[in-house]
Amino acid sequence: MIVSDSASITDTSVICAEDAFQDFWRVERLQRRQRSRIFQRISSGMYYWKADQLRFLTLTSSPNSGDIWRAWKSFVQQVRRKYGQFAYFMVQTEEGYGVIHCVFKGKYIPFEWIQEKWKRYHGAFHVNIKRVGRVYSPSGLAGYFLTQYIGHQNAIKRYQMSRDWLPPGNIKKWALMKRRYCKRRYSYSKMNEGDLDLLLKAWHEWLDENHQMKIETWLK
């Protein structure tokens, strides 16, 4: 808003409204970008591990719970110590007293064991684990995860993926591919259907190549 030098009164309410409007759209853009990034990494991981068993895991908090992030790190250490590989993508939200939603690839973990460990580390015992069926549509499953477990809330506090959820160098590789196939400042959401198909085909081929190399490494 431009105020004339001759104006003796400044309409602060209008200025504050404009500032609030700009802040709102700034936050909206950041949230859309955040959700787009989450969707891309979840769907990519589901495609990468499509031949393996995936599971959804939800861990909650109680009024007397401590730091959920510290509890999560301790929980992951215990899972890997007892059950081996635990490749995951997790989202921490501010629902209630704090919730962690996770999709992971790993061995079967008994519900009772998860509940006992989470209660020990975080003082909460409401947990949920579900087996994911065969992955026919990684993008569809990723969309289900976002809508079913995260919904439309704006309370995403942090997200993280383990180093083995996707191949090394995946973030840089995805950025280079977007730059190659996107015409409008690398905007994934504004791509036409043809370019998007080419991008996803190239991306899935890269994921398949890396997954095959991982299998060959295991067999040596």
C-alpha cells in the first residue's frame, strides 16, 4: 500500500490486513511446497520398495510425554538393534500432544513390542500399525497416507526419511531431472501431462537401476 506524503492519518488497519494477507499466502506457498516434497519422497520410496512389504505406523503422545523427537530416535535404534533394517519416511505433526506417522520397510514387528517400547521411551501407549498390501500405485498410496494420516491440517512440524528409504543422491538427481523436464522454473505441479510422464518414467528407471544394484550387492 502507498500512502501519500500529505496524508495526516495512516490507515493502520488496512496496512495490517495487507501484511496478514501476504503472510497468509507466504505460508500457503510454503505448505504446498512442503506437502509436494513429502508426497514425492513417500511415493518414490513406495515405488523403490514396491516388491517388499511396507507398513504404516502411528505413535501418539500423552499429556505427560516428553520430547517426542528424542523418543523417536531411541525407538528407531531399538527397532534396528532387534529387527535389522528399518527404512522409513516419517512425519511429525502437532495433533493432540504430538503424533508421528511413518511408512516403513522392514521385518514384522509385534504390536505388543511397539507399544511396550513406546510407553517406555515416551510415556504413551496408543500406537497403531497396519500392513500395506501390494503396491500397485505408489502415488495412490502416498496420497492415501497424506489424506488418511495427515489430512488437511497445517500442523506438520517436521519430516524425515532414513538414508536407505531412497538411493544415495536421490535429492540431487530429482532436482536435475525436474530441471530437464520442467519448463516453468522447474515447477512440478505446472508440468503438462506429457512432460510429467517423461519425468516419472526417467525417475522410475533410475530407482529401478539402483534397486537392482542393491540386490546384486546383497547377493555377492
